Amino acid sequence: MNLYYLINYVIYLFLDVFRRIPVLRIVKDVSPILRKYKIKLLRQEGMKIGENTIIYDCRLYKPQLIEIGNNYVITPNVCILVHDASYGLFWAK
């Protein structure tokens, strides 16, 4: 398990726990900082992310193959797949 997936999982657990506890809604002030850190980690993994882009809790497989432009929002519970196993349908002879 590489560092990105470990940190992503910790951030996910952190936000999930604090969403369920109404008293600790202070996390809303912290979550933009965590999102910026997550974007920084994704860029280090090789993902190309434009300016003014927000990425919430989502699953990104092979981030080095993903490119997102400017002014996008990736919402929670989104799963971005960059490949699949159906190439045999098109290339098989």
C-alpha cells in the first residue's frame, strides 16, 4: 500500500467520523485544508489537476493516468476508473 492510499484512507476515516458527531462540526473549517493536502498528494502521484478544482472523498484508481481541468468539482462517492478489461472485445481477431 503506497503512501497516497494510506493518507487518503486516514482522511476518509477522519471526515467520516466527524460527520457523524453533530457536536464536532468544527471539522467543516478543517476539511478545506485536508482537501488541499489531498490535491497536493495527488499531484505528487502524477495526476494533472487544474486550478480551482475541488476533490471530495472519492476513489481514484491509477491517479497518474487522470487529468482534470480547471474549475471542476469531484463529489463524494465518485469512482473514477481509467481502464478496464474489455480491450479483448476490440482487439481480438
